[in-house]
Amino acid sequence: MERNMSLEKVTMPELDPKVRATNFEEVALGYTPAMAQEESNRCLECKNKPCVSGCPVQVNIPEFIHEIKEGNFMAAYQKIVETNGLPAVCGRVCPQESQCEKYCVRGKKGQPVGIGRLERFAADFAMSQGALGAKDIAPKKGKKVAVIGSGPAGLTCASDLAKKGYDVTVFEAFHTAGGVLKYGIPQFRLPKEIVDLEINVLKEMGVEIKLDMVIGKILTIDELKEMGYEAIFIGSGAGLPSFMNIPGENLNDVYSANEFLTRINLMHAYEYPSYDTPIKPYSNVAVIGGGNVAMDAARCAKRLGAGKVYIVYRRSEAEMPARLEEVHHAKEEGIEFRLLEAPVEILGDERGNVTGMKDVRMELGEPDASGRRRPVVIEGSEYVLPVDAVIVAIGQSPNPMIKNSTPALETQPWGGIITNEETGETSIPGVYAGGDAVTGAATVILAMGAGKTAAKSIDAYLSR
């Protein structure tokens, strides 16, 4: 098949914005086999594989794309799962544009190869054949490892250790496995059924998942050691929301994005009344923040029937940390962006319900320590945005429960667990950590990379 020299990626089919803004069906529909082969023909199969250097889990990208090019779709999937235990998830939610695709040589002139779209295609093909999971699993070693948290870091660590023959038990605080993949990312971006299929692969590999197990409350790290777990990985995420500490944040209709998304995603409020988790209907909703979580919350609010949904962000669009695709989809769905604005007070009535949000306009000053220009308030620019709900999406930090019950565990002042970056080791021998519990809220694939690093270190530690 001749190389496709098009400067642009093959377009992925999507649901019409007017239709999808009223339901929770998946927005991006995926490539057909013909589209996948056409896109795979844009890959130059570079010998030095610069794209792989941008992948936190080191997927052998040119090799799996070559298999798609040849029509060997199952072989492509098997090539991916050699290093990535969650390809259907990564193909949907990874920020490829700032990782593998950022280094793609085709991207120097035109658009990079659609690596994420091709990864999703291979994983979805394997699902359609009922043939998920890696083939090679080592004989049992007879050694027990505990993994705390079943988000992307924990699932990846558990998968890699199970492949190496360890007896792995995952302890999950919620009533269902998946962590942020379940409670944080909406159905229209990552269908829950896909997460469940990936988790079932783990179970088939012999990983045991114990639900409703809040480590730090029901069991401590020390107690897990006493139960015979020779190594422990902490991948408990960052579930503690941050607030702005402005007047009115304790009014009835102010949510953390974490609570709002958990109600909708994990507790199925989007399927009310067939699920009995109600969420109050709102007319005008303000979402504070500019990351992917803010986009998810805004797009959910729209789908739940809000007439006006505003993203209120204190910098300009160029500084927004959200993926370009998420911003683009939000705009298509009618979300309004109030850029260079910041709330100073949330207003309410005598019953404690939100009636509006007092905002100030900003301009960008000199760059701060992060290199982004610092927003400065424009004097006398105050005005009231009429809203009946406010969702705060300005970041999360780790829950202090494990830290508080494990005095020997060294943490940052803000709660992140301190680890050796190369190995994932904590201050306690045999205890490792990774993902948002270490970094604060970051990406799925970075958490997976940390889980992978820790699994390798745990194997070395237990093989001594």
C-alpha cells in the first residue's frame, strides 16, 4: 500500500454537536478499518522512533501502526498491550498532542499521525473480537503485593505485577473499580463499559479487587504488611477538592467539580430517574477553571439541561491547560467562555441558594514562576454574572487519610507523597507510590507511567 502523504489526519467521525449536547453518548465514534489503514499509511516508520520517547508507558508505536497498515489488527493490539494495559482508555483520553504526537516527524509539516486514534481503533477491534488481554503471564511466584486504588496508576501496577506472576490484591475505597476513570471522566468521553472490560482483563489474570476498602480507615499500611503483603503500591489519587476561599462558597448550589462529576458519572445521575441519584436541574451554571475537569463539568451541566453554561477562567485561552479537543468540543456544544475573568464572591438569597457570581475582569501581566503570564485585576471592572449554580474546578490534592494513619510516610506540605522519581519508592521500605497521590491531579497516562515504574521496582525489590 502506498504511503499517504496527506498533511492532515484522517478525520474521525463524531456525533453532531446539537444531538450530543442533549445526551451522554460517546462523542468521538472511532475509525473504520479503511480509515485506520489510510491514517496508518501516513506513518514514516522512523528508525529512531521519536514518538516512543513521548509515551510515558513506552508503547512501540511504529510497530503497532505497521501492523494496522498491513491489516493485522489483532497483532497491532498485542503489540500495544506488551507495555500498555489500558489501550482503549488511552486511545480516548490521553493528551497525545503533548506526548507521542508532539514528537511525530510528520507533525513538522502538517499534522502528526493520529497515534491515539489508531491505538483506540486497535483496542476497539480486539474488544469486538472478544480477545482482550496480553498473552504472556509468568508462573506464580507465591508472593503477595497490595495495590491501593484502582485508578490508572493502580490498575497498571497491578497488571504489570500479575504478568510477572505476583499475587496482587487491589484495595478500592469506592463501591466500584476504576478510580478517576469511573468517577471523573464522563460517559461521553470514556464509556464506563470500556473501563469495565479493561478491569475484567485484570481479573482474568488473577488480580483480586476488594471494594469499599478505605485504606487509612478500615486497614492501615502497617496492617497490610502484617497480613503478609511483601510490597505495597499506593495509587490512591487526588480526591480532595480545592476551593477559592471567597465569600459564598458554602451556599447550597456550589459544588466541587469532584462531587458534581462523581454524582453524575459514578452514581449515574445522568440516567435519573432510572437511577435514584438526583441532581438538581439548573438554568445557568458557572464553572470556574480552565482544565479538562472544568470542560467535563461544563459539558455535563449542558447535557443535564442548563440553558447557559459559562467557563470562567482568569487567563486567556492560550494559557488554558485543557486539551484543544476538549475546548473545541465544549465550544461546539454551546459552552460560553468568559476568559480573563475571576470570581470574587458568590451571591445567594435568604434560603442560601445561589443567585449570581460577582466577577472581576483581568489582564495579563508579567510571567510568574510557571512561565505563564500572571493575571492582574482591572480596577472597577466588577459585574454580576446571573447563575443559579457554581462548580469549582481549580484542582485537587491527595486525601490525607493514608498520610494521617502512616506517620513514617513522608509527604509534601500540600499532601503529595514524597517518592524517588526513578523508582517510586517512599520513605518506608517496600512501600511505593505513584500517580496523582504523588503529583496532585495530572493525566491518566502519567499515572500509568508511574504505576509501571513502581511495578518494575517492586519486582526488583522482591527478587533480591
